[in-house]
Amino acid sequence: MKVLRSELGADRPKLGETLTFQGATYRITRVTDHPQFPMIVLVVEPED
């Protein structure tokens, strides 16, 4: 998943956190956050 850095504000996603998208729950397994890139990339896996 890609998220605009400006949409998150000061709250940055962390490894192991869960998020819900379209009724399904996912766990964050990797976060890529490069200051010069406007997007934060989240790698997620379905929550069991």
C-alpha cells in the first residue's frame, strides 16, 4: 500500500500495527519511508 506522507501527519505507521481496509484486517510487515519520496510504502499481510 502507498500512502501520501502528508495524509499521515506526525503519525507514522509502525511494524506490527494493524489496519483495516474494505472490511479486512492487515498487519504491517514493512515500512519504507524515504524523506525525498512523497509516499510511504506499507507492506502488509492479512491478519489471521
